[in-house]
Amino acid sequence: MMVTQLVRVLSNRSCPIFSMSLLKIGGITVVQAIVPCSLPELFPANTVNRQQYLGTWYFKAAVSHREADIQKFKALDNTLFSLEETANDTLLLTGHMRMGDNCIKQTWTYHQNAERGDLELKGRPERRNLLWSGKWANCASCIIFQEVEPPLKETDTVDSLNRLMLYARQSDVDSEVVTTFLQNSACNNMLASFRLPQLKGMSLRQFPNLFGEVDASESQNVSF
């Protein structure tokens, strides 16, 4: 998969997007600046050093072109994720999520394929999982994770799923990081957004795995 194709998936456009700033002077609106919207740097999954991404991550925000793609995130208040390598070219992501007064655990298994620039999610072969540099949000230690699924029908022209998620190494990352992520996303026409409230803490007690592992052999009523 070519990088140029991935960039088009992110922007959902085949040509550059521009942002225009307006300024009112004496009741007259004038153009203050016209600049192209920036795009993040792609980290091909088949070439990155996955060891540097192992450990703890905190989900901070999500964006998409449609509200439906991020709707289920809006039930979250706080999260804690852990990424570990369970076998050669296999990664296990474990998420502990606070939803109201409940703490939910869910796992995702990803495979790294030498022939592909994205990660393969167990049970979701149609989904592309892409890694982008957190520098797009002015956070070198952050990572941006994109999930894309193809149109449901051959006649559809829009992907059935396309969302970006910002993850940080610290739970108290500067709020300006999230703001920059949302602003750059909006510039690329990803106007639907969600910022994690973090109003309640995370419990370390063991809770039932209500979501379970995403697996093709199991039917999940709730999943991300």
C-alpha cells in the first residue's frame, strides 16, 4: 500500500486541503492567511521498531468525518492501555476503560506482516490499522492510530469506518496537545471529535471482561 494512498485515506480527498483565517477590520472581512492543512508522518508497521511502542498508553481523543465512527467512545471517562509482544510479529493490546461506574477490560490482537504497511487485527481482516507520528499534535512521544474499513457496498464511495485516535504516554499530557490534534484533524475535514473527560479515576480491581477479545468466531454486541 503506497504512502500517497494512505494520505488520501486520511484526508478523504485527492487534492490538498487549505485553511483560511479571516480577520475583521473596520467591519470589513479580509483574508489573514491561507495555508495548506498539514498531514502526519506515516510509520509503516512493517518497518517500525515495535519495541519502542510497548508499554503503557493513554487514549486522549478521537476524530472522524462522521459522528457514528466515534459514538461509542463517548461512553468512556478514563482509559489505560498496555501493549505487549506475545510472539514474533504479534502484539496484544489490553485496554482498561472506565464507563460510568464500571471498569471494562478488552483485548485486541494485532499481527505485523512484512508485506504490509498496516497492522492486521485478529477477527477484522477488512480493517486497516495505521500508525502516524504524534508530532502532528506537537507530541513526539504520542502516537496517532487510524482505523479504516472499506465501503459496505461496491457502489459506496465512502469508507464505512475512518477514525483517528490520539494516544499519549502520560495521563496528564498537556491539553494543548489534544487541542492541536483536534485542530489539525478539523482542517482535514474530520470535524466529528471526542476528548476524553477524565473526570473519574481508574480502579485497579479486576472486573468482568464485558467486551471480550475481538474474534471472528465470537459475536460481540459492543466493540470498537
